[in-house]
Amino acid sequence: MAKKNTIRVRQVKSGIGYSKDQKATLVGLGLRRMHQVVELEDTPSVRGMVNKINHLVVVESAE
């Protein structure tokens, strides 16, 4: 079984003051708190969500 590529996403800025769809994107990625890290599968849909809120998160490669 092949290992799936994953990325680690860390929330570094609050969603307060941003639009509802950006807050919903944070929740959709599983981020609830500042400095929380989630490990997600590296798919085009996840990359698109991260790109939408790239000013609120930092992406790290999970190795």
C-alpha cells in the first residue's frame, strides 16, 4: 500500500474580521484554535482551500 502524501497546516492568524467563507474554510480544514496543527491529505481540493486562506495559515510538509 502506497503512503499518501500529507501536508501539515498551522493556523497563525485569527479568522476574526475576515469574511464568513474564510472562517468556514478554516473550520472545513479542521482548524479551531490559533497555533493548532492538522495533518491533511495533499489533494487539489485541500490545496485550493489552503490557497484561499494562505494569509491565515502556514503550510509545512509532513515527512
